[in-house]
Amino acid sequence: MIGDIIKKRRKERGISLSELSRMTGVSKSYLSYIERGMKKNPSIDVIKRIFQSLNLPITTISSLEEPTSSVNAFRN
């Protein structure tokens, strides 16, 4: 989940939610929702700002994509 990656990197870098909020211009509460998985589809603009602030490559997102249910439907 994208929130797990963000939280892990933020903690590795010793950045608080308040600091990340200042760095990105994204509210602390919204960042918290993303990290806890309560906001599952933040905009790409928000993700870009967070990833840039945490020095995460944006390509990390592509490794998170789940297979579509239509593919799984053909397996049964």
C-alpha cells in the first residue's frame, strides 16, 4: 500500500508528519489518512509532492499495482 511506503520512508528519514506537511503543502491530517490507508486514491499531484520530498522515485507506484479482477476471473 502506498501509505506504508510513505510512512516507512518518512520514519527512516526522521521526518514528522508536521514537517512533511510543511515540505509538501499537504495537511497533516490528510497525510495521516494516506499513511493509515484511509485515503486510498490521493491525486497524482499529492503523491508527486510527497515522493519528491521523501526522495522516493515516482516509479515506486508502478510496483504497487494489483492485478485486475478480470484477469483473475479467467483463472477460475
